[in-house]
Amino acid sequence: MTDAQRALTGQVRYVHGNLLTLVRPSGHLWEAAKDECWTASPQERASLTPRGAVRVISTSAPARRGGSEVDTAD
């Protein structure tokens, strides 16, 4: 499930009426209102595994190689 209030995805550990207790792979627990959560997308679910987290988090472009050099000589 994804919690809109915290922008976190976790697995449902407990359900207490309208309150969900969610858990991250690290063991981090938090509570969220059921109506503030939705079923995680495939990409969000992939972030729950160490291998997937690297793939999801690493969305920036690779560093440029051989960029312009600055001449500092006077």
C-alpha cells in the first residue's frame, strides 16, 4: 500500500478499522488512515525490495564524462 500523507510504500501489517499499520522492509512501522492509502503500483512494490529500490531511486541521468574543462591559468 502507498500512504499519500507520507509518500511511503509498505506492506500492511495490521488493520484496525480505518487505521492501517504499514511496515517497510527496514522494519519501520507507521499508521495511516485507510482512505489516505491506495494499492501500490508495480514500481512502488518494486521499491520494497533492495534490488528494486536501487532501480526506482536511481532515476537521475548518469554523470557526464569528459565535460568541458575550465582553464584557470593566468
